[in-house]
Amino acid sequence: MSINLKNISKHFGSFTALDNINLDIPEGELVALLGPSGCGKTTLLRIIAGLEQADQGQVFLKGEEVTDKSVKNRKIGFVFQHYALFRHMTVFENIAFGLRVKSHSERPSEAIIRRKVHDLLKLVQLDWLSDRFPDQLSGGQRQRIALARALAVEPSVLLLDEPFGALDASVRKDLRLWLRHLHHELNVTSIFVTHDQEEAMEVASQIVVLNQGRIEQKGSPSDIYDNPSNDFVSRFIGQTNVFHLEKDDCAWLQSAGIIIDEPKGIIAHVRPHNIQIEKPAASANSPVYLKDWQHLGGTIRLELDRGASNGSNTIIYAEMPNEKFRELALERGDRVALRIKHAHWFN
Amino acid sequence: MNTTAIHIPSAKPKALTDSDWVRHGFIGLTLLIIGLFLILPLATVLIEAFSKGWTAYAGSLTHPDTLAAIRLTLLTAAVTVPLTTFFGISAAWAIARFDFRGKNILITLIDLPFSVSPVIAGLIYVLMFGARGWFGPWLDDYDIKIVFAVPGIILATLFVTFPFVARELIPLMQEMGHEEEEAALSLGASGLRTFFKVTLPNIKWGLLYGVLLCNARAMGEFGAVSVVSGHIRGLTNTLPLHVEITYNEYDFVGSFASASLLAALAVVTLVVKSYLEWRQTLDRKVSGDA
């Protein structure tokens, strides 16, 4: 185990930022701390780094307790959301900083520093920028330099605070994949904080979902998506349709002829792609009709109006591949029949 | 990084320009006021100083009492400026980096010397360390002289120059945030190293600006110093006090010759100040453009 957290709690005044967090992160994982803003994810990351002190609990890095160690002795690499590059130093000096501040006995020679910085610059594919100053770089370049700077000290863990938060959408997409591949290459245990579930799914090998200072679920992306452990995770991790079976939804579902295999709880969460759409048999007068649809690239998202008489005109979302949609040849206002292929049940 | 560049078109539309007589009127009025209240007195200082020729001017500047006053002024500045700088940096650090109860009261207190009359500042030290002051008898026992001696002058100057550096740095460091320092610490730098390698380069222009103003005030302070000095010629007279004494003794050349030094200090301060302001905006613009 590379990172262990035991009973970590943190309060700011009367606000509980973290409530008894226990977490073990194995060596070599790329973990996403995922949660809505204010859930405590950045605080947790800063506690691991030593930039924040927990009120209670212990932090272990590589089996060694570091709870009371200062940040400079923890051997961590930290990447900030707004890069925090030293603005009066060149890119080269920024990356060399961690090597230059080492104590006299540990400090590598100038030649080794030079070689190492250039290796890192090659790694982040920005070798040609070594003489520039941070303010002459684009956001994406700055973030890669910040990463190179953190890696220069060969940290035992790499911590990234919303690393793509300040970037344009297209740059963000590129950098996500790049980070994932870089992690495959270096295999250093890494934690990054994000509020974007798509980003977490795309980049991380493990996801820790946080909410209101507690861990809601921990697992691989597919695990969390396919088996959300509770209502919050299910809603947060992707779009979902919510049916409350104890309210009038139950009667409505029956009257709509919607088949749910067998109820296993009170609340059913159904992902859009788990709703199958068919043309209704002539006799069935399904209350559901197609209100609108949008192209999402390879799939089509359908907005289905429940046409409920009680005024609750909640929309149901469904998704299907483009070709399937073309085959059905639906028009706006057409009645459709639904079949729910899979639901997550909560009480 | 927070500054947004606003581009004001150089040629304003006709409809937004005031008529010629309004523009010329205001510009003329401003020039007149500056000429009357700034340039003319400054010129008078020089004219009076040289009214009896260059040798008289040089002679009064090299008079032992004048030289003693210059030396004391330089000594006062040499002691107070580093102390005020040190205090300013630590106060700005405390206020910008830590959250604590009573922070706003502290900020207000730092400004106190700005709002207190310098005479009162001087008087405080007389009341504390004077012969009949709180610590007077005790100091007398040990034969330590503070009031009417150099330490009193330095203390009074410290009091009035106290806020200059802190006032400059607090907003600067608050705006800058803590991230670069945290990054340095996470890379293994010690606190001291972080300060000298990361914090100081970022605040250096603001710091120099504060130091410059502090220095100008330390050398030019009259009121507070006047109260504690005792006006002992050749011993406790700073340059501003020397100007007053020689003037009162009808030694106009001597008085204005000393005054011309202070005026020169003011001009140099002004030029350096403009340069520092220009550097600061340059630095901010660069980080703002990115």
C-alpha cells in the first residue's frame, strides 16, 4: 500500500470538511478523488501533501507515518490547479528548482541537473520552451511544466489538484489522455482531484467518490458506473432517470406498460442507455411520446415526455445508437413503448 | 493575473471630448498651481542657497555642524529603514498568510502613525523616557540617555516610518496568494529558502517602493524628531532641524543650502519612485496578459 489514511477528520469552524476518512491506495494506481464542490476532496489532497493539517487521524506514505512531517520532507509532488509556476524563473529554472534546493550532500551536479531537466522537458514534449518564462506559455503548456517540475524530485506520490480545471475544453481532453499514458509510463502512485465525473472515468484506474466529507464509494470506473452503492453515487456518476415506486410512479409505470424485470427496492435509477424504445403495438396506448432529441455524436439522446395527467410532466431520457434511431424512424410527438433493461435499486 | 487590460482608444469620439476652453482651462489651472506652490518654492531654495555664490554655499555645507547633521540624518535612516523593512515584511506575511482573530484591528493599528500627529509621537517618547517619564529615573540610574540623544531620534523616526513598508506589501501579498510558496515547499525548499527564492523576487518592486518612501520620510521627518532631539548643535540635530536652526539665526545661505540637500533628496526619490511604479505595472501587465 502506497498511501494509507486512518480516521482523518478536518473541521473549519463548525463546518465538517472531512468526517473520519479511511482510505488505502495501492502502489501504482491513478486515483481520482471525485465529488461536488465543497465535498472535501481538495482538503483531503492537501492533508496527504502536508499543506493542511488534519484535526485527527494519521497519514502513511509507503508505510511510513508522515502525519507530523512537514511538506518538504514528505517526498510528494504537488500540481496546483493554477499551476503556481515561479513567475520570475524560466521554465528550465522552474523544473530545476526542486533539485537545486536539495541539501549540499544530496544535490546533483550542474551537469546532471541539466540532463535531468531536459529529459523531463522531453517527457512533457516541451523541450523547445526551456528558456521561456511562465507568462509566455499557454495554459496547457504551463500545466505540463508544472507536472515536470513536480516529477523532478522523483516523488513517491504525485498529487494533482483539479489539474485540468483552468484549461479550455479541447486542451483538457488532450491532456487527460496524455496524463493517463504518462502514468502508464512512469507508474508513480497518483491522486487527482476533480469534480468532473467524465474526467474521472476517463483518466483514473480507481475512483473515490466523496460527498459531504465522507467516502461514498471506491472502485474502478466501470464498477462505480455499473454498481453504484447508493443514490448519490448513481446520480453523480452519470445521467440517470429516477423512479419512485412508492409514489404514483408505480401506477404510472404499470399503466404505461413499462416492464421492469422485478422490483428490488423503492427507488429505481435507470441510465439512459438502459431504456429500450420500441414502436408501440397498435393496441397499446402508451402515454409516453417523443418530445425532442439531440445528437451526441455516436448516440442519440431522446427526450420522452411522460404525458402524465397529474401534471408531473417529468422528462425521461433515453439513449440509443444513431442507426437504431434511424431504423425506428420516429417523429416528434410519436407514441413510444419503453422497456427498462436494467435498473439500480435503492431504498 | 487579475488585472484585465482595458484598451482605451487613443482618439476619443468627438461627442465625448470637452470643448477646447474647458480642456485648456483645466490644464492651465493645474500647471499654474504646480508652478506657484511647487516649482517656485523649489527655485527659491536654490536661488537663496546660491545668493552669495558657490563658495558660500559650499562653505556652509562643509561647516562642521552641517556635516554632523548630515551624518546623524544618514545614521537615523540607516537604522530605521532596515528595521521598518523587517517589521513590514513580517507584518505583511502575518496578515497575508495567516487567519487570526483581530487581524483587522492589527491592520488598523499599523496605520496609526499615519493618523497621529508626529509631535505627539515625539511627545510619547519624552513622557516615557524623559527625566520625569515612566522609565526616566531607571534610565538615569544606569546612565542611559534616550531623550535628547540619538536613540530618541531613532525611536521617534521609527514610529513615524513604521507603516510604510507594511502598507505597501500587505495588498501585494494578499493578491499574490500562497500557491507559489506552497509549490516551493512541496519541492523540498526550506521556509527561508522559499522566502528568498520565491516570495522576495515577487514582491521586490513593491518592497523597494515602500523602502524608498520610508527612507524619504526618515530623512525628512521634522515634528517628531524636533520634540525628542533637544536641538543640541553638532550632536542631536538632523538635517531638517538644522535647516530650522540656521534660519532662525538669520544664516539664510546655510539654511537654504541644507534645504537644497533635502530638496535634492525629494527629486531623487520622485524619479526612483516613478521608475519603481513603472516596473511594478510592467510586471503586473506581463502576468496579466498571459
